[in-house]
Amino acid sequence: MDEKQKKLAENRLKDGWIKSTMIIEVLAVNKEAAESALKKHVEKIHHEENTMVLDERYHDTREVKNPVPNIESGFSQIVDVDILTRDFDQLVRVVVSYAPSSIEILEPEEIRLDMGEAQGILNSIAELIHKFAAAGLGGVMVSS
């Protein structure tokens, strides 16, 4: 990150943006597919509105025996991604869209939401779930 980007990140933190780190993992049938898919996935985060990628650290790709039923071996790679998001709603959108294995909020120490912000976040989650369902990527569970 160059000095201009560092300054922008510092200013955004002062303006209340949220700093977090995510761990994202991919599993594929060969090493090249795993590495390519993970890079493409992280590259999309760079283009998210109200999100700034600060750093990404890729770990070595490793072979995994019997990663899922009926698959003898696969290849896994992990990346740690540090990001800033404008607000908690945007952080939720990133988490739902990019499915990290884990996320840690680093700054600020406390996040306060008023009722309108909380409703906005819940509506964002509902919207994303319906988009996934419409795309055939999962459905909405209905309980009895």
C-alpha cells in the first residue's frame, strides 16, 4: 500500500470506518484451480463499494486427503484479508457475499447501531438471501 492509500485508510478510520481481518479458504480439485479461484474471489472484494482492501496474505496451497465424501484429494489455500468497511451494514454484506471462515473486527472497540441501522442490516441480509435463492445458490428455509 502506498503512502496515499495509507493516509486514506487512516482518514477513513478516523471517520468511523470499521477495520477487520477475514480468513477465506478455497478447496479445489487441483492446485491451479484453488489458487486461481481464490485470487479471483479476493479481487472482487477490491471492487466492493464502501470497502477498502488494506492487505492480503496468501498461504501455501496444500493437498488435503479426503476433503469431502467421494473425493480422494483436493487442494486448499487460505488468504488473510484486512479490510475497511464504511459501516457495519457493509461489513455484513461483505461477510455474506464472500463467506470467510472467520472474521475479527479490529477497530473500533465499540460499534453502536440505532434502530434504523439495525433494520437496514437485517433488510440487507434478507435481500442477499433472496438473491442467492433466485440464483439457485440456496433457498429460504420455511419452518412449520
